[in-house]
Amino acid sequence: MSIAGDIINIANETRAWAEKYAECNGYSDDLALLCGVASGELHRRYKKALIRSTLAYNKQHCFVLVSHFVIDITATQFGHKEVQRLLGGRKVLIELYDTMVDACPQYYIYESKYNNAKDLLMKQKEGDWPPEQWVRVR
């Protein structure tokens, strides 16, 4: 399989994992409030597959970057018209970073990027994110 195929497959598998996590832990099926948890899991799985990714953070959202692409497995939580248009009925958003910044800057202009979940967790704690939304560190 190609690296692009691996990126897509891992994102879809992680989305399925996040949906089960949401169901078992009382979250909505659109994965609202799970961006930190889900992005951390996606980043961990990419790392295991030797796919270089980073965790992107702003005060409202976390997502994963692979090269110049946003990989967002929780974008379904947003009712924003442009995000929904770009999702096109899919559950996983894979789109150029610049496209996402133009479409929905409040969610996709990152304040900082991290190569590991531990550093993102520190930032979430500093930013007063609720503990149930923190990235999981293994």
C-alpha cells in the first residue's frame, strides 16, 4: 500500500476507535470534545507506522498535521458550513492546511505544534482545557 493509502486507512481506523470511545464514555457521535484524545491516538498510530506527523493546537481545537495536510478525525463536531462542505459527507477530513485556514481559521490556525503527546498535554493544562479532553499519554 502507498503512504497516502496508509495515512487514510489509519485515519479511518482511528475514527472508528474514537466512535467506540465516545459511545463507551458518554460523548456524542459527532465526537465533540474529543479532539485532544482522538488526535493523540491518531498521532500515536502514525508514529507506530513510521508516518511523520505533528499535533497542532489552538485554544479551541487539536488536530494532526502530516506534511502540509490537516488530518482531522473529529471535524464532524463542527456545524461550520465550510467544514461540512469539505467533509462532503465523510467522517474524516483530509485537506490542505491552507485550505482549512481559509475555510475556518478559528479552528485550524494553530498556536503551536508538538511532536509528542506529553508536550501537548502540558499546553492543554496551561490552557485550562478540561481534564476529560486532554490527550492521553502512554
